[in-house]
Amino acid sequence: MTVRIATLGGRQFAWGLTWVEAAGRKPARVIADALGADAGAWYTTTGDEDAQLVGYADAVAAKGRVYSYAAALAAVAPSGIYVAPLDDGQVWYALILEGGVGAGSDAIQPEEQALTQVQALRVAFNLPVYVMQGAGLSLPDTAEFDPEAVVQAKVPALRRHKPASQFGRVIVLLVMFSTIGGVAWWQFAPRKLGAASGDDAALAEATRSAYLGTIRGLTAQHPTNAEWVLRAWDVARRSLPPVMDGWRQEGFTCTPSPATCVGRYSAAPGLPYTLRPVQQRYGVHAVRLLDDRRSIEVTVPAVGGGEPAQWTDDQVLAPLPWPTPAVDAVGELLLSHIGLEIEPVTAEDLSAANAAPAGALPLVREKLAVKEPRLPDRLRLAGVVHRLARHGFVPVGMAVTVGHGAAGEAWRIEFARLGGGGQ
């Protein structure tokens, strides 16, 4: 990934970095995940701690300080899609969104391919397109921007990331193996449950322990904070562009604990497609080529909020009843958000299905799904999530299709709540 260097106002700027969502990782970890532990790179960051983006390049052919042009633009320019022609028939473009650089942009491509990508970004994000002054590109409905507007931007210069030493990696591996070994020994060491198999007290304790372990495994599927799905939505929209390197997005799914989004892409009609740039951007292990050889899945980590619930013994054995019945939660949601479709509520008695010990109160899991045959805006999603959270329902999964396939535009979020029932 060789970037272009241009000097503006006495400062050197780099065009064509690869940008990925940090999702709580240090820049060094982002680069290692994408390029490998042995790779060196130059990098910079934008955004705050909760929504940090890392832009990197494996080679920068320049002496002295070099700044990311896209990062500088993000610091001083409004949200939009910025386009500039280069001197060899290539075109640079970047998606600037709320002070950050969109993943898959800050790209340099042949003119026809770049302009196709720009139009796709315009439709997907409903943002204005700004073309460099005097560019002469054939793009309708655009405004101009001054390329030297970034000169005074207060952004850090690119920093050098050095690969980990072989010695350092050996130490890390030794510690990792010793830890794994310790965990394995602890898990598989024999444990005594009672003095004799016929001891009623020991059997009761074994039943209680088994039930608590099973239910804690189920509660771990339920995040503590309903907001995780909104953060995941933001990450997916920033990190999974509608079109990249000849691949067109069909949709994405997001799950909690840990919060992760998986985008599905298929080969875009009429465009050449290639896998390597996608693997360089997200990391080899984050990109999976599907069996049809014309579709891929890209996995990106979301930013916190999906931590699993940690129930105490008392909460498992004597769960509190829900504040309201599910029918009231559904009715209130339908009144406040016209046009939603809600799948029938299902209820599962987890205590009966998992051999609850004597004296344990019923523990019930209720599920419902909310969907709509169109793409939502974030405000509407937030309204649905917050409304159901008041009744104890938290999102446990989200699926979005963007309209390129047979499914059309749609979204669906599955919600669940755990409690003692009683309503």
C-alpha cells in the first residue's frame, strides 16, 4: 500500500491510507491484526476513544513529517464525500463523517471505478460531494473545496509503528502457553462433589451447582446495556462501506458479547473485484471467502456495551418478576412507532427445561423481534431500543439488508428479557 505524497503550504500530506475501526484496540494491535506481527507501518488516528479510527500505510516515501490529508480534512471540513483527480488518470476520494474518515475510503483508484464508488457513497450516506477546485470531473450536483484548506489543521504527523521483536514474541507465546496450560489443568482436574454418591446433601449441592452454571451460560447471552446495538449500528455504517474494491454490500448482522458486526458482500456487476485489498484493510482472519467464490464476509469488532449479564446466585434462584407484561410493551411500542412489524412473543421456562433445584423460583425468557421493510435512521432505532429497554427487553441480535439482493431493504432486531414472569 504505497501512498501518494503532495506538498501543500509547506507541509507534506499523504493520500491513500487504509482506515479501520480501532474498537478499543491500540493502534499497534490494529496494524498487527491487519498486516501481521512482523509488519512495520506508518499510522495516525482520528476520533475519540469510543470511536477511534486508525489510518495506516506500510510505506511512506518521504523525509520529514508527513500528515494524513484525509485526517486533516476531517478536522476542518464538514461531513461529505471529497474527490480529487491525480496526475496519472487516478482519482482520490474520501468519506468524511462526523470528524472521522470512513473505512474503505481515502482510496486511489482509476477514474471510472472511483466515480462509481463516490456515487454509491452519496446514495448510502445521503451526503454532499465536494470536488477539488478546477478538477473538471464528470460528477453531477457537486460543490468545490479548496485543497489547501487543510494546511492549518491541527493533526498529528504520521507515526512509525515498529514490529515486535522476535524475543518479545517468544516471551508472549511462553506466557500464553503457560496460561492456557493452567486453564486446561483447572478445567479438567477431577473435582469431588460429595463424600459419597448416595449423600443427599451432596447430590442437592451438585444439582444446584449444575443449574447455576447452566443458567449463567444462558444469561451471558444477554447484554447488560441495550445501547450496544446502537454503537454496533454506528460501527457497521462507518466500517463497512456500501462498495469497496469491486464488492457490493448486501447487508450486515451484529451480535453482543463481544459486540461484533459481520458484513456480507457480493461481486458488484460490471466491476472488477479483488480480495487482497480487503484483507489488507481488515486483516486476513477477518475476511472469509464464501463457497460461491463471489461473496465474502467481513467481521469488524464493535465498541463495548455488549458485556454479558453477571447474575448472582440469588438472582438465578429467585428472579424478580417483570415490571410489565409483554403485551403492554408491544402495544406501547406500536403506538409510539407507527409502521413497525412485531413478531409474536415467545416464552421459555428455563427453570423447568434445566432441572432447577428444589426451592428455585421459575425463570422465564421472553423473546420478540421488531422489523421493518426499509432502512432505518438511527433516531428511529434508538427510539425502539429505549422504549423496550424500559420493560426489561435488551437487543440480542440485529440484521440489516441494504436492498441489492432479493430480500430488499429491511432491518430486524431480536430482543429478550429474563425474569420471574408473574405478569
